[in-house]
Amino acid sequence: MADAGAERKRTRRRVVALDPNADPGADPAMPDPDQRLSGLAIGIDVGGTGVKAALVDLATAKLVSPRVREKTPQPSTPEAVAVTIASVVRRTLEGIEVPEVVPVGCGLPGIVKAGRLASAANIDPGWVGWPATENIGAAVGRPVHIVNDADAAGLAELAFGAARGRDGTVLLLTLGTGIGSALFVDGRLVPNTEFGHLEFHGQDAETLISGAARERRGLGWKAWAKQFNLYLARVELYFSPDLIIFGGGVSKEWAKWGKLIKTRCEVVTATFLNTSGIIGAAYAAGAQARTEAQVRPEAPVRPEAPAIDQGA
Ligand code: BGC
């Protein structure tokens, strides 16, 4: 019981309210369901343990640079993480000539509003309200677009993976340090859904049943799945999804727990397990750059992908 109390306290401290001053008009554009992109963007996935990056061909979702990973600095203050982001971008582009207009999409573990985080459950609370788009842009010297990390993973699945061409209500859940969610209605993203923080047994769900929570609590797959099924039943009751896609580190172990999952709707694992955050963040940045180019026709057009072997 003492543990549960400490858990609750920690959760309350880390999840903060939406910024009441956020201007909804300043939110980034999300790609249209039928939008198809071309050209390049750099995708970054900022997680609790690692910051990953690669250059992505937006027409095919192929990584056209090696995937670079560095440890997330601890504490994960925005200033420290921005230095790491600049470093992974530099290393990603080593030996590749990529014009300065090629944008960077950055997936972050929190609610994204008007270029800032409005919550920070698994990252330093200093992120909340910090002008992320502006400051990361200054650190990398390129246009930057920030997006929630689970929304980014969902966009990758929508454009190229398990959610491609799917109408109805599609939900992606990423199971890792926390639980992230991306909700699509007829292919359109409802951003910042944060279903990992639904109340579950009187607590914040992800503190009990995320991948990290399973390990911390020493739960076997059977015991974890029993609780996770109750959570899924709640999610189905609220949103009646037609399809649930499981992503994140835990989904790599699908063989161990997939058969234990009970839902009314169809369930599948994500097409991109390691790279969905990178691909989706790049895709969101490409979509934003295209929207801006349409609003400002004089904006430079991104070049086509150079021929670079994947993993070269
Ligand atoms: C955050 C979400 C994020 C998820 C996965 C949660 O704690 O609140 O914004 O998508 O973790 O990283």
C-alpha cells in the first residue's frame, strides 16, 4: 500500500495541466488521410532512455541514413536533450549532403500544444512550456516540427503500416516506459489523446501496466495480461475502436502475450516496431513543410531523396 501511495504521488507531480495560454491556431498541421508525400525529412524519437534519429524518404518510409541512437541525458532537461538532438542530427547527416530546408520532426513524450509540451510524464518537467520548436530549431539549424511520440508512431502506421487505408476508429497503443496512444477516426488523427493516463484501479494506468511498470512490479506475462485486458475493456467501452495496433518495446514480445489478449475488436502489432517514432515524426514534419509551402508558395521545395543504401 505504501508503494501505491508513493506511485500516486509521483504521478501527480509529473503530469501537469494543459497550458491555458496555448493558442490552438498555432498547433501544427496534421497530415490529411489521403496525403502522400515525397522528399526527405529527419525523424527524431525522444524516449525515456534513448534519443533516436534517421533520415527518412517520405514516399517510401525507408531510412536513407543509418539509425543513430544516444542515451537520453539524465536529468532529461530540455536544454540537455536539445544538445543530444543536435548531436544525433549531426551524426545522422554525416557524409550525406542534405539541404538546410529539409525539416526535422521530433517526437516527444508529452502533450504538444503550440510548439511546446503541455505535460511531461516520462521526461523532465522543465519541458512544460519550454519553447521547444523554437529552441530545438536553433540547436539543429533547420525547421523543426514537434509532435507527440505516440501520434508520430500512429502516423507512420497510417501512412505506411497497419492502419493504412483503414476507416473507422483505429487506436494505436505504444507500450514502453509509458503508454502512448494515437487515435484515428476515418484516417484523421485526434492528437494528444493520452490514454496511458486513464484512471485504472484508482491510479494512472501507465504506472501499473506499461512495459516498464510490468518489469518494475515483477509481473509475469499472464499476470500482466490479466490487468492489461481490464484496461483494454475500459478503452473499448469508451471508444469502441474497430482496430487496436500495439507498438512500443513490449510489442516485440507479442509471441509471449498476444494469445492472452481479449478484446472485442481486431488487434495487430505495429508494422514498424523500432522505427515508427522516427518515420512518423519525419512524416509529420514533411506534411507541415508542405502545408507551409502551400500557404507561402515562395517557400523552397524539398529535394527528392538521394540514392543511399539503407544501413550504409
Ligand atoms: C506520455 C505520452 C507519451 C507516452 C509514451 C506518456 O507518459 O504522457 O505523451 O506518448 O508516455 O511515451
